[in-house]
Amino acid sequence: MHNRVKGIFLTGILTSSILLLLLIPFEENEADATRDDKPPGISIFFCGHNKNKKTLADCDDTINGYSWGSKINILIFAPAWNEDSYKIDVIGDDSDFPIGAYSRTSKHYGPCKLVETEPDSGLFYGRLKLNGFPHDAHGTGVKYLWGSKTCESGKGADNESIKIGAGGGSDGGAFTVFWKYDTDKTITKTGYYSWREGTIEFDKNYYELDGTATVTLHDIDLEVYPYDMNTIRLRVWSDTDTEGITLTSSYMYSVWRGIQASFEFTTDDKSQNDSKLRISPGDRIYAQYTDRTLPRPYSNDDHKEIFASAFMRADLGRPIDFDRVDITKSIRINDEHKKTESISTIIEAKNHYKTNLEAYVIHQIRDETGKVVHIDWSRVFAPGEGTFIINHNCDVIKSGKYTIDIFILNNLDNPVPYASKFSETIII
């Protein structure tokens, strides 16, 4: 609330800067409600997006931070218009004393109605809905036909609203609500809107393989009307599955709180139905949103990819055990009648983890000096709480003592052991 009231009215036209911004002249005396020269006993408040703020104590008077599709709760304190202490009074619905609104690109002269919050309060409320302008906000090639200007009156005061277009795009703009409260006197209040860069985030930094991830997009530029195309698409992918999946979410009721979409994980061969993302333990996972409503210095036609990332747990303990390892040696004669000696390994192992794992098995053979004479790897599927078998063969050049080392890892880039190292010495 303003504490000082001077009762002074500005006479004539607005200053040149305001004329350029608002482009709507008044022949009456006009006072700006944001300054102390407003009319005695009348105040206008913009209470943000929450239409349930119906008292001056709840209203955090805000003129900045709106977007081209914002819905702004309006309160007008005018106790002199509380004509009947026992009923709900209204203001602004008289064509001689209208309430209306205008922006740089849209003007609505009213009359639009505001309704008393309760009998004998002298406090009137309604909503201003900014309708944007034709723009392809989703990259679909469709420009929404926003920009209409109307007054709407529905059931209850919550549905009393004014609609105007809100152009400007990356440059932003201003909107003004006015009330001609007397024959030659008008009070106004101006707020400002702009695009802003969106943000996207995961709800956790690390996820378990059997967990659920939620991605939240914050971009109130998506609060637009009408809701004829109200689906947001977010791409998510992992180091294992770089193609990933596409999440979809409706933003009709959640833009101000954030648009959310959730998915689960799978260690199977591929992602599933845009609901389960294929991952491996230790993977980094990513989310991407394309923002096409960017503030300056971007232009209306620019777009920017917005990213977020998180990680899959890599350390699962030692979920795989070697139930049985059979190492055999054999001698065979090749086509040139030369003797070739071979080491064959058969591994029977069990995955004690509750979900499937993709594992990498490394076979390493060292001679008696410790020199690695053979190394090989293979990728295997380890079913959840199930057994699997791995076969491996290696030819050696000469007889001697060899040590066979076997490692089972989660991946080859940032390896974490799934099993304890197995080592065995064999003489050929």
C-alpha cells in the first residue's frame, strides 16, 4: 500500500516515452497507480499469477517478471464504490466508466468487469490474460493464433477476465490496465513482460538401476492460450543409448510449477516405448529441451538447446560370482603339421542383482615372466538373479607356465568390477 496520497492528476497527454510504449491517448485526466499521484482512495495491484490472492495482505504487488502468456491477478481497492454493504458490487462494466487494458500491439477499451471480493470490502478483483502473438514456439511449423482481445465473464468472480495480445517477443513489452472511474478521470497501472531462457533439471544427481527419474522443465513462456497444442517433448538419452527416448507432458496446469515427465531404466537390449531408457551402470544420462522463446540478445527466430544431466550408480558391490571355472588344455596339429597348444576356459557365473546387467568379460593370459601374451574381451548378458555361461579359447605358441586372469566389469570406459578377479595358473 502507498502511504502518501497527494490527489494530484496529470493533465493532457502522456509523456512521449509512455506514448511510444502504450500508443493509446486519453483526453481525460489520467493518473498512474504506480506512483503517489494516484487518486485518493483508489489503488491498483498486480498480484502475480495466483488468482486466489484476494486480500491486500496476500497480494505481493508485482509489475515485473511476467511472460507473453501470463495470467495476472488484479486487485483494485476502491472503497467509495462499495455501494451496498450487503451485496457484491462490481466496477468497470459500464461503457461510460470502463475497465480495459492495452499493450504495444493490442488495445481493449472494455467495459470489463471486476467483482468485489466480499460484501462491504471495497476490494475488487479479476484477471488479465496476455495472449501473446503468432509465433512457432515448438518448432512444429505452426504459429499459434494468439493476440485476441476480449472480456470474459463466467461463473463467479474468478472467471472475470480481460484478454489482450502481448507482442514484442525477444524484446518484451508492457501492459497497462486502466479504469475510467469518473467522467474525465482515469487511473492506470503498467506492468512488464518478457521472454526468458528456460531451465531443465533431473530430480536427483544419481539413480539406482531400478529407480525412476523425473525431469522438470521451467519455462513460463509456455503459459500460452489457447491450449490447442499443449504437449511438450523432451529428449532423454544415455551413454549406452545415444538415440534415447522422447518424453511427452501436458503443460495445461503445470507451467508455473514446472512441467514434469518421468521414465524408468532398463538394462535390456534396447529402450522401451519412450518409457524406459536403456542404460548401463555408471552411465551419464541427459535431457534436452529446445527453447524457442528466448530473450535479448536473441531474436524471435533463434532457438537454443537446454540440457541437464545426472548419473547412474556404478558401484553395485560385487553382484556376480564365479560358480564354476573350468580351464583345459589341448594339443592339435594344424594343416602344416605343426603342433598348436590351446587353453580353453568355460565360466559359469551368477548375477545376484535383481535386474539384468550388461557385463564385459576380459580374459588375460600372462607367461611365467609376467608378460601379457594374450588379452581379449567379450560383452555378455547377465540376467537378473540368473546364471550365464562364457566360453573362451586361446592358442599359445610354446609350452610353459601361464596365468589366466578373468575380470568382469560394468564397461570398458570407466570400469567398475562386477566380480572379484579370478586367477589360475596352468602348465602347458
